[in-house]
Amino acid sequence: MTITAWLAYLAGSGLILHSTLLDYLPGGSGLFILQKGAIGESALWRGSLYVHIAGGLLCLFSALPQLSRAVVRRWPSVHKIAGRIYGASVLVLVAPTGFHLAFFAKGGALGKLGFLTLAVAAFHTTLKGWRFALPRHRDMQAHRAWMIRSFAYAASAVTFRIYHIAGYFAGLEPDTNYVLCLWLSLLGNAAVAELILRQKRQTASLPIQLQTES
């Protein structure tokens, strides 16, 4: 990942953390819960929401070391620890609660389907990536490929907000903007991940001399 993309992801994660603290800490606005109406009073729904938020922040920030080649190469122990935190946060916290919360998402059927798809895709890709890192099934090339896909879905939390803000200033109707940006983030990030993997495969197939020159 280039330094520009890394900084953009860091900035986006920081903004999510900032808005989360403003909304959910004691004394915060609690606007999102208020907007949910009766479901916002459900202890089960609130529990899923708070676990999802905490897991999401763990997921976003534990991914940061994984995106730096320097960290991965120089401090492999940091890569392993951060990777375990990332994997556990997605598999145990983010994806299961995201699946539950999706049934109450905004945007009608398309909104619900989008978040259900995101939860299932994030769980599946992360589980595959985790499996290929285990000694019994070790395949580091497959591990990296599946974790790139996993991160693409995790990063939709950042790209969705970028698109949503852009849609707001473009004057899109709120419900249309919400659903459009959700699917654009979901499918767009998945497409970018596959393009990155395709480029890596093409580079790997080149003679070593050409790889060095490129």
C-alpha cells in the first residue's frame, strides 16, 4: 500500500473513532440510537451495536500494521499479534453482530441485503485467510490473498463514509445516497482487491529480472 493510501486509511479510521466517541460515550448525542426508534430500546440490539462498534475499532486499527511492508518485514511479531487481533475481531465480534444488525438496517431491502452480504463476505474471507496461516494448512500466498479480500470488506467502513459525504454534497436524496454508497463501497472494494491480486499474479509470473526492473 502506498503511503498516501495508508495515510488516507489512517485518517478515515481516526474520523470513525472521533465520531464514535462523540456519539456513544456518556454525554454523547446518541443520535444513531434515537433514529432507530423502538428497536433502539432493545437490550439485544444495543448489545450487538456496542460489540460491533468496539470490534470494528479493533479491526480498523489492528489492520494498520498489516498495511505497512516495513512493519511486516522488520517486526514479524507485530504482524502476527496485530493479525490475530484483526482476525478475532472480525470473526468473533464484527461479522456476527453485523449480521444481526443488518436485519434492522436503513435503506429497505437493499440496505439490509447489503449489510448481510458484507457480514458474510467479511467472515468468509477472514476465516479462509486465517486457515491458510495455520501450520496444518499453511499457504502464505493464499493467506495473503484472502486477507487482502478480507481487508477490502473491512475498509468499506471507511470508503462508505467517504462516498456518503460526497453523495450528500452532490445533493443525492438521503435514502438513495445511503444504499448507493453502501453497494458502491462493498462492490468497489471487492473489485479493487481482485485487481490488486491480479496484478500480483502477473508480476509473479514475470522473470525475476523484469520484476526487479519494474
